[in-house]
Amino acid sequence: MLFTRRECLYLFGAGLSAAPAETPAGRWREIAAGMDGTVGASALHLGSGQKVSFDGDDRFPLASVCKLPIALHILAMADEGKLARGAEIEVLPGDVVRDFSEVAKRWPAQKRFSLDELLRLMVATSDNTAVETLYRIGGGGAPITARLHGWGVDGMRIDRSERQCNRDASGPTPAAKLKAMQRFIADPRDTATPNATIELLRRLFRGELLQAASTARIIAIMEGTTTGTARIKGMLPAGVIVAHKTGTTGSASGLNGGTNDVGVVTLPGRAGRLAVAVYIKGSRRDLADRERTIARIARAAFDVMT
């Protein structure tokens, strides 16, 4: 069945209640039904305000998506004059995480990094040493969560460093690790809802959170993200610009804590921008299947709006 743009906008804004399978909303339901675990997704057209959501108020582990609100908090501190934009930040021994970190590869030969470089590496390449450093510089989880609440984003919280989250999701034996992962998935700490995520993206891209220069810089960094090319971007036409942040936890006995991608798609022509947040928790499918589900949900939203 074909829909006019007006009909698609109506269906997109109508949500998922009783949506038949041939509607855009029903297509999301079909995609989610083909995946194990729990899928949550929200999409919002930033110009029209049209929105669709599937389990949009459920909480999901942030994983490395946490690096986006941490980056926004750091940039807000710079806007407030609490951090110098040209600051050279010392990476302390306790910050260093050897896995997935360009900073760790260069440390200790290089111990000081510019604030801008740490932000870029943390978001665009998901650098795990950069996030430990900036989490410390930002004062930890409490002030970050307080800032999110001050921005009206109540469905997202930061409680622990990412390294501590990974430790809490692990254990010394396979059985202990599985129990730890099950607890981690059920833990409300360090989680977000899809609806809260797209609200954060909406306010960021409308310039409501940061000064203009900081807003432009974080969007440019997100557009340069190198991780998760098979997720939101995976089924979109070549050349479509996506400013996004991915997140992936480890797995225990095949149980994955979370696989996520959140961001803003620049639609072709004058169609505007589309914020998309897709989270999957508690899946036993392989990474390719999880990423394909995210890509299919993003493509379904993209097709409605273009």
C-alpha cells in the first residue's frame, strides 16, 4: 500500500496503538517482533514534531551512549566558564583503559590532551580512556544527571563511570558473569528511555542546551562518528548525513546487555532532520542481527519522512 506524505505524517504521529502492519508504525512492530530481548525505539521529526515510539518509556542500559550526555555536560561547563575551551587535560593513571582507546595507546608518552581532542575521541571513536577522564573532570554521575534533569530530560541518568558499569556486568566465572549481566540489565542506573533520548537530541539540535559554538562542535563530532556503521546508517542511502552515538555492552553466556544507536539524520532535500533512538537489551542474537534490527527501524522511519 502506498501513502501520500500527508498520510505518512498522520500515521507517524499516531503512535503504535492498534497500528496495522502495512502502516509505518506497524512496520516497527513487525521488526521488533522478529527480535528477541526487548527493543525500544523513538523517532521525532525535528521540524514538524511528528513522533513515533515503541516501548519508548522503557529503560535500557546506555552503554557508550553515556558518552554523549557526558560530552554535553563538559561543553556546558565550558560555556559557563568552569573549563577553558583550550584547556590541556592531564590523563591520570586511574583514567587509563587499555581496550578501545587511542588515548591509552599514546599514554604515558603523552599525558596531556586538549579538551577538544578528548571530546572528539570520546564521542566519535568511543574512546574509553577519554570518557574516564572527562567523567572525572565533570564531577561524576550526580552533576551530570542533575544537569540532564535541569534540561528537562528526566528519563536519562548517569550514576557510574563506564568502567564501573562494565565491572558490575561481569564476574569471575561464567555463571557469576551471567547473573551479573541479568542484574545489570534490570538495574535502573545508567539507563535511558528512547523518548528521553530523542528529547535530548531535539533540544541539542534546536540550540537550547549549549552556546552556538558548542552546539556546532558536538554536532560535527557526532557526524564524524566511526563506530556502528551498520546501525542507524546501515540501510540508509549513501551520503545521508547521520550525527550519532553508539553503545554496546559485553555479553555473558550469549546474553547481551545492550546494543544501541541514537542520533539525528539529515533528510534529503528540504525534508529536515529526524532524531532516532533505538535500544536493544537482553538479546541472545549475534551482533549482526542486533545491528540489522536497528538499521531496519531507522530505515522505516527514514522512508516515512522522505
